Amino acid sequence: MKTYTRIEVAKTMESTGLVPLFYHPDKDVVCQAVKACYDGGARLFEFTARGALAHEVFSDLVKYCGQHCPDMILGVGSVTDAASASLYIQLGAQFIVTPVFREDIAIACNRRKILWAPGCGTLTEIAKAEEFGCEIVKLFPGATYGPSFVKAIKGPCPWTSIMPTGGVSPDEKNITDWFNAGVTCVGMGSKLISKEIIEKGDYKKLEKNVEAVLNMIKKAKK
């Protein structure tokens, strides 16, 4: 399995602009979803660790990607404590995403020079996270704040890199609004990897959806 520095991960987030996120207790479903995203052009994927024994599913996913998606950068989201962060880093996570800002997670990730993206909702939280070495901040829940909030942040703090998650949808206007406001990348979950796609096993549709979103992002960034 390839390893990446946190700067390489941040640069990939910036260059591709998309982080799909998904969880399922069935490892085969997760692997097929990741492969579809990979075939569609995604080079980052956030496994949202929300279920019992999720770490076992992630471990299998890392091995699968080593064979079938060699350039995919796998991260883990919904991490809420340093112990969990350390576990997933040991299993192969290349970045950690959290719903809140926690100093213990920052320390655990910084110790291993792993990119971490904390969920923040105020400029004070964002500034504090950056003081702890955060490269990219997760704006969560994105729908609560919207692109106008990002634009307001970028005024006094143009150096801040932001990834909204929640409230991002795979339509051109929504994506254009976010990138025009100044986001570095967007996280997209159920609106990209829908329940219908998973139930039908229509991974070819997921591949096309990812490809379409990436094209929208490229257009929005011009």
C-alpha cells in the first residue's frame, strides 16, 4: 500500500476537489463502492466509521485497495477520540476526519504526521484548529452555514482551507456556489452514494456520478 504525507493528501484534496464518504457493515459493498468512485476518477475516500467492528471492515478495505485501487488515498471519518484515530492510522488510514475539534486527536495525528480535518463551526474553532497544525478544516454541518459563511471566513483568513460536508449535492449550481465561495474541496456522502445505488448494486451509475461531479468541480474552479 502506498503511503502519503499530509501535504500530499492536502494537495490531492485541493487538486481533485472531492472526498466521497460512505459506510456499510458489509465489506464487499464498501469495496465495490470505493472501486466505483476510483473508476470515476476519485482519488480520496472517507470511510465513515460508525458501526460495530467498523475497523475490521476498514482493514479489509485497505487490503482491497492495495490490489485494485492503488492510487486511492483512504481516510477515516466520524472519529471522536485519539484512541480510535491511532487505531485507524495503524490500520492504514492516510487522513482522519472528525465531527468536532479535539486536541487529543490533533496530537495523535500530528505525532504520526497524518492529515486531520476537524469539524468546526466558528472562526474561533477554525483558528484554534489551525494553531494545532490543521491543514484543512471540515465545515460541518455544511448545510447549516452555506457558501456565504465560507466567503465570510476567507475575507479575514484567506489562508484557511475549508471542506464542507453535509449540504453539498451533486448538482452544478450547488457545487459552483461552494467553489466560488472559496472551498478547497467538498465532502459528499449519501447524495452521491445514494441508498438506491447501494440497494440496486448499480455501481456503474455511481462511477458516472463521480465522474460528473469531478467535471462540475473542474468547471467551477476555472
